[in-house]
Amino acid sequence: MRMTQVAAAVVMLAATGADAGTFQQTATGIEVRPDSGAKVVRLNLMSDNIVQVVKLDQADKTLTPSLMTVAKPCASSCAFTVTPGKDSVQLKAGKIAATVSLKDGQVAFFDANGKRFLAQASESMQPVNVGGKPFVAIKQGFNHGTKDAYYGLGQHQNNQMNYNGEDVLLQQHNMIAAVPFVVSDKGYGVLWDNNSISRFGDQTPYDLMSRDLVLRGADGKSEGLTARYYIGGKLALTRQEKDIDYQYLKDLDENWPKELGPHKDLKDVRVVWEGTMSSDKPGVHKMQLYSSDYATLTVDGKQVMDVWRMGWNPWYHNFEVKFAKNKPVKLHLEWKPSGGMVAITHNNPLPAPERHSLTLSSEIAEAINYYVISGENMDRAIAGYRHLTGQQPMMPKWSYGFWQSRQRYETQQQLLDTVTEYRKRGWPLDNIVQDWFYWPEDGWGSHDFDQKRFPDPKGMVDAVHKQNARIMLSVWGKFYANTDNYKELESKGYMWTKNVENGSRDWVGKGYLNSHYDPYTKEARDIYYRQLKTKLVDLGFDAWWMDNTEPDVLSNSRLEDFKELIGPTVYGAGEITFNPYSLVSTGAMADGLARDQPDKRQFILSRSGFAGIQRNSVAVWSGDTVGRWNNLFDQIASGTNMSMSGIPNWTHDIGGYAQEVRYQTGDVGSAQENRVTSRAEANPEDMKEWRELNQRWFQFGAFTPLFRSHGEVVKREIYNIANGDDTMRDNMVWYLKLRYRLMPYIYTMAADTHYGSGTMMRGLVMDFPHDEKVKNIKDQYMFGPSFLVAPVYVYKATSRQVYLPAGADWYDFHTGERFKGGATRTVQAPRERMPLFVKAGSVITAGPVTQYVDEKPDAPVTLFVYAGANGEATLYEDDGVTNAYERGEASRIRIAYDDKTGVVQIGERAGQYKGMPMKREFKVRVIKPGVSTAENLDAADKTVVYDGKPVTIKL
């Protein structure tokens, strides 16, 4: 049957099997009432390659509208057939088919060729009561025992790339953006429509070790671990402890040894835990060290972790331990606290088939609700995600230039002096950022500027604009209870007041009562935006940094306490909508700006992200990372998976947000609200490491979607951070200028995120899905279609191993050597060079160095043509700042290279826009084996004048 033939008629059909359930065709798919399992299973066709699945525990349940999706079921726009079988029914459209068992409601999915790619293997819906309302805790598992690779799930900081076999917690945090979308190397994707805390992999929450393991002390007999507390280098206390349990602030207050006095008052503390752990469940167990400050973990005599994080922002570090049944494994943890937290958590192993599966679960749900996308490749699966959740608008062109930021410019003069210094030195700069605390000390949420430090905010904005730069301002959803804005929102019921009622004060000055606004109603969002508009938006700022959008109402609270701080909302208790705060709050800003500035491209930077946030013109950054080599390493997989989650504009704090005290010296900036008293002199070896770390991070940053320097205490301007190290300074400036040379390539790639649902920072598997070796590579990625990037993340490294994927030849950007793909190479990487390769057949569009992205709109374009394969490229251009592109005002020039004939064809220009240069030069440079791209970026083999008509160039 075709849907157009039955229209919306209700057709009840029984299966031919003796014990089968029933189904009926609907206007958009089918509804099944199986004999067991879910009461109702609904399949809705969303496009010719996307099916929504809804499973209800009650037949008459009505679902709350989705926050993450914007697409509607196909209705009359998609043709499909419904075919009953012996004990199942099939829904089939152009590029996807799904069968539902009439016996138990299990679902399987097939591609356009009839090949099954996803099959349900497990399911649960358990009743739970949340805030006095009935919900279900849900789980749906697919493809048990699969070898398929999985990516996406947002931004995480646990050194994970391929999630097959991994556990991922989808719970917003300072450094975590939980996006419940997973994409397979086989080209299919699953969007899990749920707003609560969710999990990929094991649905069992990790917990302290004693839940599952037998812990013994250093003597091998005593229950619990032996804990030794040292103060000032002297042993002050030895005791047995059931667990390592200082995970939250309350744990420190309650569990810290009372005989030592308050932990906050102690200096030079070291805690050592020793003992053994054992399990009656043999196999590989997944564990996590949750820590801040210095922590060193040793398991069975082997050091597995040596980490540091700033005390106020701990996070998890994954590790695995192989247990034989009931055989003790030695554990040694050394922790040096200075206000931080520590714990070790654990989960028992899953059965192998379930461990290697696509399994998603959520703590709170109205129903099982997910979308399955069948794509020919990963790009098409990501395009399906964008179809469901909203397209990525064009970001302003300047946002792909360099951003200078720090925590923080304390006065408007500091900010203006920074822009002036970059312009004076001739170093490119497009965006200067004013971070938080520009307001009076007691005025968080007032949206006022401190008049002593920022006497003329409008004049500051205008002065930045006069120097052809843009300015971004930090805004929050946090309000002090004494502000008029808090009081207005509270009077309407749009403030979460529990934190204020509890008397919790923040860390600023004497501490102030505070909380966050509730953005889950339109009126609340409108009020929030209007308060910002009258005091900040009308000043002419170019972009908005929406910080703390997890939101972190009270740091390091126990989860059960934190849930009370983020509600209630119109949806009920706070934990029901644990994850989408960033989506709805940035939506308030995006919608308001669209009303007031309808032809201006907007840009919002958010510390958190959720499915659909890209439609709000939002980029996400990786939160308050730290200046450590392992955290630099973590950013590679974090940013790549965030990009493969369908959210293409990602960035990070170059150099890490926070750093160890050993790196703080000389003229430093702010740490939180207090002036730092740094060491007058630093250990030379420490400073050497700090500079090398920042230099390597900067090189990496030049090849990520957004290029942004930021961090606290140590000033991040190039002339400050490289002061006294001319080699470092010159190398940073070289990469800065290289970024601007590549702007035609980068901006065309950025345009593809809008027009083609493209991805800028690409896991190798996206472009080389048939090369098994790339699936688990977590320290390389493609930057657009041509560049393979291999950051250096090891101190003093002068070389690194780089895998060059099979199916292409590769040019070393620096040396010009050409290599055949499919092998690992040892690549030279002196401090001034990050390994960078270009795929043979690439055509890279480039330009000259400019001070800002639109300084020379008619500048010559250089085509770097990499011989060895046919290639093509597009040069996309528009005005860079308005929404005229939505009206078709843009141009594209297609470029093709025939390797056999050596001919470059510059095609006819398609489209136009206001201010478009009608003529320009095209320079062509052919890269052959032995020709370095990097040595002479201004060289050209041939030059032609292009006026929009086709040009053929014989090389």
C-alpha cells in the first residue's frame, strides 16, 4: 500500500501468525500493538531515510513536544509502503525500511539495498516516580556483539574516539557537552530524544569501589584501604577507609578525619591509599579516577595516571583493570590536595555482546523515543541529524579569524590596548573578548558595567570597531538575588530559588546569594533577553559568550542536591530536563537577536551544548581545561567527536584554561575575582615546558574550526606568553598568518556546514571508512577534505608516529615528501613544526596574509594543486556578515584539476552578492614530490586574471 492511497484512513490489520499482535497504518507510518513488551510501538517517517520510533508503556499516553527536534513527520511529502508478514510488519520508504515484531515490538532497520544495519537486542521500561509524577527509566540496545564503530555523543574529556566497548555519561558538566546522537562508520545514526541524564554503554551508574569490589588494607587483611595522611611531610594519621570518597564538597566535610582539623585550614597535605581490590567477576573492569589537584595512581605496580586539575573543577579519568576471580590487585593512590576532591568509581564488566553494542539508556522518560537515520556515509547521517534538529546557519566570516581572550581584561583600557598592540605589530586579529566580572562586585546579573573600570562601554565597542576588529561579551544565566533582574524574574516564577533559600554564596568577594534563571518558558526567555538588550545588546557588541550553560548552579554538589537546584520547571522536577539548558537559553538570545537584528549574522559561544544547539548560531568550547599535556591530548578526540555529533563549530582554550602554580610568574592576570600574587622567579625548566605546551597547543588551534586563545592567570596574548622567547613568538605568528592565508579554504569549508550539513573537524573514519586502521585513531583528524592534522602532545617530542590512511597519497606540507597511504610513518616534528599532510589531488584555495578576514576582499587567490590524483574544489564567497546568503546572495567558483593532462579549470562564477569583486587574480602553484608548501607560500607557477568566465590553465 502507498500512503497516498490510504491517506489518513485507519487500517487495522492482524498478523497471520497464531499469537501475533495487531497494527494499523497511519498518515506517517504505522502503529503496532504487540503481544508483549511495549503497549504501543509507533513508527513515523521523517524523510525518505529517517524513521522515528516511539515505544509507550501505556497506550493512551500523550508525549511532551520535543525540545531538540524541529522536523515534522513526512505526512504527504513521503511515499512509503506497509507490508504485513507472518509475525511482523514492514514500513518501507525510499532509503530506509523498518520491521516491527508483532509479538514483542522489537524493531530492525534496513538500508536502501535491503541490508539490515541495526537490530534491536534489548529493551527495558521501568516505572519511576519523579517529583510525584510517573515516568519510566528506559534502555534500548542494538547490534549486540557488533564490530561497528561509533562516534559523536557530544564533547567528552576521557580520551575516547571509537565508543564501541566504551561507556559515556551524557550529563552536562563544565567540560562536557552531552549530545545524544551517535553515528556509525557504516553510515547510520541514532538520535536519542531524551532530556534527562542518559548513558551510552552500561546503564548502571558508576559508584564507589566498595559497592562491587572487596577492598583490603596494606596488610592484605583489614577491611577497606589503608589511608595515610601526611602534613608538612610528616605522617599525621593512619586509618582504614571503606572507600576513597571525597567526590563532592559534602564528602570532604563529612569524611575528612576530624582529628586533623578542617581540611580547608591545612597546608602541604598528602594522602596515600594502599591496599588491594578483588572481584568474584573475572574480566576487564572499567574504573574512573575522579580528581582535582595532583593525583598519581598505580595499579599492580604500574603507574596508570599522573594528573592535575585545579581544585574547584575535578573530573573523571577512565582506566581499566583486568581481574582474575577473587585474586587481589594492588592499588596505590597518592593525592596532594589544596582544596580539591578525589574518588575512585567502578562498574562490573558487561557480557561481551552487550559491551560491544549500541545501547542507550535514560533515567527519566515518558517513552522510548529515538530516530534512526540511514545514510550512504557518515556525512549523510550527520545531515539527517541536522534535518531533525535544525540546520547550522552561516556564522560570520570574522569568527573564523583569530580571537584574543583572557580571564580577564580588568579594564576597558586593557582590552583596547590589546587590540592596538596587535594592530601595531601587524599580527592578524578579528575578535577581542571581554570575559566576566566587568560588572560591580555585587552586581552579577545586573548587566551593568563597573563605571570605574569600564567608564564608557559604548565608546569601547566603537573603538574596537574603528580598528576593524569585533568584540564579544560574556553573559550568564546567573543572577545575584539583590539585583533588579533577579527580582523581576523571581516575581514571575522564573528563578530557581533553592540555592538562595539554602543560603549558598559564591566565591566572589564576601560571597553573594545567587542562582540561575529558568529558561523553559517563552515568557522567561523573553524577559531574559529584554534585560540584556536594554543594557548590553544596544551597545553594539558583535557576539555573545553565554557562559555556564550546563548550568553549574553550585559547583561540586552531590547529584541529589544539585537536581533540587535546577528546578522545578514547567516540565516538573529539575532532573527531568537535566541536559537541555544550553539549548533553550541560547535560543532565548538567538530568537531575540533575530527579532532586533534580522539581517545580521549572530554568533553565540556556549560552555555546554545539546542536540539542536547548532540551529541557534552556537559554537561550543571545551570548558575549563587545564594546561597539561594529557589535557591537550584529550582535546583532539573531544573536538573531533563533538564535530561528528553534528555541531560543527567547536573551539578550546589554547594553552588550557587553568595552570599549575609552577607556571605562574611575572606579570600575571586574574584568577577568578582575585589578583594573583605570582612567584617572582620561575624554575627555568618549568617555563620551558609551559612555553612548549602553549606553542604546541597554538599549532593545534590553528587547525580547529575556531581559533581562540584564552585562559586565566598567565596572560595569553602572543607578545605576553612568548615574551623572552623570540623563536616561540615567531612560530606562533607564522601559524597565525598561515590560518589567515588559508581563509578561503576555511570559509568555504564553513559554508559547507550550512549548505551541505558538512563537518570541518573530521574523524579519519569519515573519509576513509574502509580502512580498518583509522577507526580507533584518536590523535589525528582531517581538517576539511584535504588536510590531515597530527598535533604533538608530548613534551620535548621532536617526532611522532603518523598513520596515513589507505586510498590516497599524502604530501608532507613542510618537506614536500609524498607517501603512499596505508602505513604509519615516523614524522619529524621539531618544536616549530606540527605534522601536517595534504591529500594528493587536493586543490587548496588560499590568499595573502591580512590583518582581519575582510581587509582585502579582492585579494588574489592562490590554488595549491597537489599532483598525483584528479581533484576539485570550490571557492565560496559572500558578504560575510549579513543574512543575504539566505536570499541566495553568494558566489561559488568550481575548480577542477586533471592530473593526467595537468590542466586546471576555473569554472564560471555562479551567483553574486553585494560588494563582490568582479575581477581578481588567480595564482596556481603545483605541488609535486619534493616541493615544500610551507617554505614559500607566496610562490606561483602561473597567474591569470579571472572575471567570472571559465579559465583553463595548462601546467
